[in-house]
Amino acid sequence: MGFGSMQGSGRQAPMAEINVVPLVDVMLVLLIIFIITAPLLTHSVKIDLPKAESAPNITQPEHVELAIRADGSLFWNGEPVTLEHLAPRFAEKVTQAPKTELHIRADKLAHYEHVARVMSIAAKAGMARIGFITDPSEQ
């Protein structure tokens, strides 16, 4: 291997060329590995699964949609409600159906304080599933 050239003065200058032989060796090894392993990835085991007749369960858990406007006004499934009436309503829904979901639809200009207060009241009443509804079309 040559690391430099000898000039007339006896000093060695660094070599300015890139040695690509090791790079080519590594690439050829990788190519051979991929050629060997590629057919193994497409191999599948043929089995005959049993057939079953059943209909999917489409029942949706009951949910409450709570809208919060930018001014802090609340709407329970479209009808206006005050903050004081939320706790009894949440507790009533949880006793009727324990898996009731709360879907919060908050205005993007609504203060986080209003949203956090509603989530806290719902959690204290026993609502375990709380989600947010957003509009994916707006960017």
C-alpha cells in the first residue's frame, strides 16, 4: 500500500486519491447477502384455515359529545349546559353505562383552562374514556 510518493527532496506528501477497493468489496458482499436472503423472505407456509360463519359486532359504546366554544360556553350533545350541571350529568351517564365515552369538541380559540376543567369534572365522575374531536381538513 502506498501512503505517499517519494519526491526528490525525500519528503513524503500525503496521497490525495480515495481508495475505493474496500468500498467495492463491502458492496459486493452486501449484494451477495441480499441475493441469497431475498428468496427466503417470500417463502410462506401453506395452511388450510377453518371457515367460520359470524357477523362482526358493530355495537358502539354510548358517547357524550361536549362542545366548548371560545367564550367558555358548553353544549351537551347540542343543548346548552352550565358548568355546575356537568358533574351530575357525567355521574348519571356513568351509572347508566360505565363504558360511556366523552368526546370533547373544543373551539381552537378556547382557553385550555375550560377544557382542563371539563376533563377534571369528567374524570372525577368516573368517565375513563375521554377523546378530542378535531377537523383534519383544516391546516
